[in-house]
Amino acid sequence: MKSNFQNLNFNIMRTNNWIFLSLIAVIIIAGTSCSSSNANSSEEVTVVEKNDVLRHVVAFQFKDEISAERREQAVKDFLDLKERIPEILSFEGGEDVSVEGFAKGFTHCFIITFADEAARDIYIPHPAHIELAEKNKPLMKDLLVIDVPGEI
């Protein structure tokens, strides 16, 4: 049989839990209503919206006989396309650092982001892209290019 002290302790703990949960609910509700009232005020509110983009993914493997210096130059030339083709929104990537072992021989991967398919369609025949492809394709043992939708 529980003593009166044990019953009192249990009731205090139960009351404290309810107080804690009530405070959390009030904070959540207050935060939601503050966000709503700010959106309706004359103050400028920055809203981040998701935008659809196109991700152009390029993975490749150099031929074994290509020197480290030539590989570095090929990667630098590839990254320089960002400065030469204005339709490229962002350009990132580099040498594979995965420890999972599923690279299937690909040693490098780059993701080029375009606003849409029309921007990608300008990039593909762009003289800077064609020049780079003609220069670097002979260095490649394997090449994979896929385009997927993305969000910013």
C-alpha cells in the first residue's frame, strides 16, 4: 500500500508533466500566431520557396595511364565552365570520397545545376562545353551523364 507521501509525490509529478506539456503547447501556438501576424504586417518577411531546377550529374573515370597532373587540369577545366557558361547556377563535385564501395569504378562526380531544361539545352551545344568535351573525352575510361529534377 502506498503511503500518503508517495501518492503526493506521484500527483506532483503528474501535475508537473501537465504543466510542462501545456507550456510546450503555448510556445508552439504562440510561435505559429506570431509567424502569421508577421506575414500580414507591413514588415518585410523573407519566405524561402522551393524552386524546381535541373541537376546535370556527370560521373567519370580516367584511363589508368592519365597522369595525376593531367587529371587535375581536366577537373580544373571542367569546373571553369561555371565562369564561361552563364546558364550554370551552381557547379560542385570532385573526386570520390565514399567508403561504401559502390562507385563502380567512377572516380569523379560533378553536379551542375540549371534553372530548367532550356538552360541545360543552351549548355550542351555551348562552344565552351564542346571544346572541353573534345579535349577531355579521350582521357576517360568511362563516363556517365544523367539529368534529374531538383529543388533549391
